Amino acid sequence: MTKRVYIAEHSNSVRNRIHQAVARIDSFEVVGEANAAHNAVAAIDDLDPDIVITDVLLKDANGIDLVKRVRARHGPERPAIYVLGHRLSATHRSALAAAGANGFFDRSRGYSPLLSEMHGGA
């Protein structure tokens, strides 16, 4: 079964790298992308992805806000939401977990841990 993935990332180059990493795996299909939380939430409503990958920083909000908005609209179970950042503090991790994120990953370690979690987590 193919898992549908939505990517929210403010940087075009990083978003492209995430897209390429996800697209290399047959069981994943990228169904949409955005650089802003507002656009991402609307698209997630329309596209109903299984997985959302978001940066902790977006053009118009932060990853915590995006997680809260998606959870308020879709509930705690679906989609699985994974957050990327650089050296996320314990405070950020706690806030993301409280908002309903399924996991958070340090981008500097590459995408393998994220992709592995996506295989098992969603």
C-alpha cells in the first residue's frame, strides 16, 4: 500500500531534497508541498495524506502551529506528522509532542531516521 506524503518546508532547496528522498521509496508518494502553514493546512484538508513532514520553521508560522492546526481539524490519529529541525531543544520537543507530532528529527543527521520511522509509524 502506498503512503501519501505531504511536505511543508519554507526552503525550496530543502523541500526538493526531502521530496527526492521520499520519492526514491516505492511505498511513498509525495502528493503536495507548501512553504507556508496556511497553504499546507488547506492542502492537507483537500489531499488527505497519510503522512505530513514539516519543518519547525515555515514562512508564516512554525511547525508547532501547523501540528496544532492539523490535529484540531483531523484528530490525533491521522495523518502522522513528523517535524524536522536543527538541534531541537527539549522545550521544542515537548511542545511538539504536546501538539500531537508523531516524531521529530534533526535534519543534520540526514533523512534515513525519518524515512525509517515513516515506514513503521504510519
